[in-house]
Amino acid sequence: MLDLKFVRENPDIVKQNIKNKFQDRKLPLVDEVIELDAKARATQTEADELRANRNKLSKQIGALMAQGKKEEAEAVKAQVSADAAKLAELEASEKELNEKVNKIMMTIPNIIDPSVPIGKDDSQNVEIEKFVFCDSSDEMIRIAKERFHYQKAEFCVCDIQKLDYANEFDVITAIQVNHYLHIDERRIALSKCYEALKDKGIFICFENFAPFTDIGKSVYLEKWKRYQMEQGKSLQECNQHIERYGRDYFPISLSEHLELMRNCGFRVVEILWLSNMQVGFWGMK
């Protein structure tokens, strides 16, 4: 993902790069994201001023109370309350604006490497190997940046259901992602990954799966609990982990996995790996 400051300071370069990639439909996004960013920064400035003023007024209240000026102190308290309500509005607005900015920045393409010749159309463009890391967690993206140093890497905070790529990748992997989604959300996520793949591109995922019966679930969960205890976890920790099943993550059966991937369009769907209650699948577009 491009640096927002670079987009703000070099809109013409960013627009020309979009044209060079034959993605003209994205041209209006450059001006839109710059405008949204300006609003977000103005909102942040106003919020910071209110926070600074709140601290100043809080000190005034203490001084007035110490002097026995209760009525004046109450008036200042009323101002603090009013500012607090305004600050809450500004923080909500800032969050919304930043989310919109991030969503658009995910769709604006990175600058083409100078060594790449520009073709007459997108079919003649030269493909340069790249990696794109997406996660809904800022912390996970921070860790990825620390561990993976590669010139052609892109990093973005993104919900898998909101991927905005089309026919772009040879391989997509989703590791321990989809079992946190309900079935309708899974369908959207898989469809987004399918759309992002090139023809004959490969999708690989690893996640927990659900046994076919309640008895099977009990057997496998007990086995999983014993395994965790053997790794040094306490009984309480193991039980807390098991209790997340069906509450924090929502596994589906192997047959449901296969059917869902086929229904999303994958021409080939196979099991790659299987162990206890975890499974790996691969599918070809």
C-alpha cells in the first residue's frame, strides 16, 4: 500500500501510475482520498485542541475549588462536559474518515518499478513478483513488516471480506482465518479470494474443522485438550480454549468446506493436509 503522505504530495505521479496500469476507473480515488485525509487531519487537530483544553480546565476546577469558588468551578465543569460530548463526536468522525481513507488506499496501486516497461494495454505489462500481506489486525501487520523485508511487498490492514482485487494473484493463502467467520461471511471471503486470483491461480487455506457428529466433536475436543496439556498448558487454560468452539470460532465439516469452495467457483478442490481438528485445502480457479 502506498504511503498516504506520498499520495498527498504527489497526486499527479499516482494518477499517471494508475493510467500506466490501465486502471483508469481508480483515478477519482486519488482526489477523494486526499480530501478525506484532509478532513481526518482537521478533525484530529480539533480533537487534540479539545483534549488540551480539557486538561487546562481540569486544573482550573481544582484551583477554584481550593479557593472556595464553587459556582465558578461548576461553570467550568459544565464546559468540560460540553467539550467531552463534542470530543466524542470528533473521535467517531475521525475513526470513520480514517476507515474510508484506508479502504481507498488499499485499492490505489503501488508505483510501477522503473525497470518495468509500459505496454500498449494491460496484456503487455510485465509482471514483477510481489507479495501482499493482509490482516484485520494492525499488530499482525506490524509483525509482518518486521519479519518480511522485500522490496515488492505490500502491507494493508483489511478484512478478508473486503478484498478489492481482480485477476491479480497466482497464489492466495488464508491461514487460520475463515473459521472465525459465520457461513455467509465465509462465502463472501472465499468469493473475494476467488475473484482476486488469476485463471488457474491457487488458493490455500488452513483452519479448524467440525467433526460430523456431536460424539465425534466430544472425542476430538477431548483429544485436543489432552494435547494442549501435554504442551504445558493448565487445565483451566485448556478448558477456556475449548469453550471458544462455537462461540469465538465456527468450524464447518470437511464436506461443507469442499462444497462451499466448489460453489464459489473453484474448478479443483482438494484436501492438502489433515490432523486432529485442523485441515488444509487447496483450490484452483
